[in-house]
Amino acid sequence: MLAGVPVRLSWDLLLIFVLPVVGAITKGTPYGVEGSAAAVWAIVAGAIGIAFIGSVGAHEFAHALVARRIGLPVRWVKLSLLGGAAEISADRSTPADEVAVALAGPGVSFLLGVVTGLLALASHERNGPLFALCIALAIMNGMLVVLNLLPGFPLDGGRIVRAFAWYVADDLMQGTRIAAGYGQVLSWALLALGAVVTFYSPVFGLWIILVGYYIGRAGRLSFVQLLWQETSQEIPLVAITGPGPLIAPGKMIGDVVDVFLSDRLSGPRPVGADGVVLGVLDLDTNVRKVPRPLWMETTVRDAMTPVDALPRLTLSSDLTLYDGLRLLEQTDARTIAVVNETGSVVGLVTRERVDRWVRSRLRETGFRVKKPPRRPF
């Protein structure tokens, strides 16, 4: 957590730190300065790796801070080998907000590049570790600016393209579709360029290929994610409030396993009697924790998750499936209970139920989505 924003670090960040250090130790003079101690340059290489991670972090936090200043919720900032990402909700933004947030990151990277470049010029005659550190950071931040301003969604340049298309069409979905299309073209171009460059510089060529793959994949996922969100906002939560058939709490686990195996995509099942929901039984969360020899000795009541332990959402006429989906993501739960004004459970919302309803609505509009986004929010 930094400045109130959750920070996620990918394990591959270690490569940014480890590889330059290993290279410095094995070669001794990676920057062409004869007679330098390998240990000194290993420290410099490690400092460059850490400073690069800091530069990427500054870039992404610039996005996050501007978004929060505008009033947009920032869910997290993630840093990885290929750069970073700030997860910002677009459902309450405008095209102008989109441009402001998109330009914040490259602006900070450009400023860092200028500052470190001037420091490199000031230390040019020394031609030592300080110069190596500053010039490396100037080049890296310059590359961050150039890379992120490419017109491929979800890069910053792609978000500016989306904002323009969004403004012209007055439709966020259409703007995202156009920006994602440009992103796919850019992805193919980078993949082709990387294949050519690999013959001359394998490491740099491979990096270009990875960036091209990332842009293409992230663009598709971002569009599907937005499609899922937009569609879920069109489905009233009241439409799925029925809990469905209840499993009797007195039954043995072994007697109800077939219910799950007959429909592997059914998800958690409600447990109750006389129309009253007492809990939920989930194949992964509950059944699998009971040893198979005890299935005929353990009741559903003993294995289920009590309804009081579930996150709750009070039903109202203006709630949509979007609200249920958001609570699922915020609580990282498999099931949430929908209750009425008196606190009685009137329904359940599960990831599987959301999946089915959204897929059904998308089929009605002609879209074919193979699978839902892993994290719709």
C-alpha cells in the first residue's frame, strides 16, 4: 500500500535486478571502463535495476494520483517486467478525464528522463558509475515515453485514441472497440518487427516480441472486461434473486456430490429447508475439504458455509448485476447473499450465475465470448 493505493509486484521484477548484476559480475566492465572492479559495476547495475522499477512505479502512480484527483476509483497499481499498470475504473469518467490520466504517466517519465539526462551531461567527463546510472535512466525513461504513447490500447497512446473515438461516437464501448482494433494492428506490427530484429539482436528482438504480445493480449482482455461490465449494468439484480432448488441440510455429502458432477459449471448450491436459505455448499470450498471416506458420515450442514458468513447486498430496484459482480470482486468471495429490508435472504449471486446471465445477454446482441475475464474489475 502506497499513498492509499494497493501495490502489486510481479515476481519477474527480480529479473530486472538480477540479470544486470550477474552480467556485471561475469563481464566486469559492462560499460566499457577498463580496469573497473566487477563489484562496483555490479552495484551500479543493481542500482539501475532498482531505479528502473522506481521509474515505472512513478509512471503508474502518476496515472493513479491524477485519477484520484479527478475522482475516479483506483483499485491497484501493478509493476512487472514489461512495465506497469494502474487499474482505474472508467465507468464514471469522461473522454477529457481519460486524456488527463493517460498523459500523466508519460509526463512524469519525460520529466525524469530530462532530469537524469542533464545529470548525465553534467557528469560526462567523469565517465564513471554516476554517468552510467544517469544515462541508463534517461534512456529507460525515454523508452517508457515512446512505448506508452504508441497508439495501441491499453497503452497510454491507445487510451488517448479511445478518448477521441469515445468523444466522437459518444459511446465508451465503441471507443474501446476502435482503440482495441488499433492495438491489434500495432501488436502484429511489433511481432513482425521483433522477429526481424531478433536476427541482429536476440535480446532486444525478444523484448519487442513480448511487448507486441502483451499489447495484443491486454487490448483484447480490456475490451472483454469492459463488455462484461457494460452488459452486467443492463441486467437488474432482481432478475436473479431466486436462490433456486435448496439442498436439504440433513443429507450426507456423498448423496449430493452427483448434483455437482452433473453440472460442473453450476457453482455453489444453496442449502436450506422450507424456503429458508441456511448456507451454501461449494464443491471446491466445502466438499473437497472433507476426506472421501467421510462423505457418507458428514452432513451438508456440517460442511456448508453458513449464510451469515457470506458478504451481503440489500436488494433494491436500482441495483444491477454490476453491483453484485463488484461486491464479488471486492470481497474475493465465491458467493454473496442478496437480502431484503428485513435481512432475510432472497437470493444468491455466484460467479457462475453472473457468467451465465452475461453470456446469455451477449448472445442476444450477437457477441461471442469464449470465457469471462478472470477479473472483470
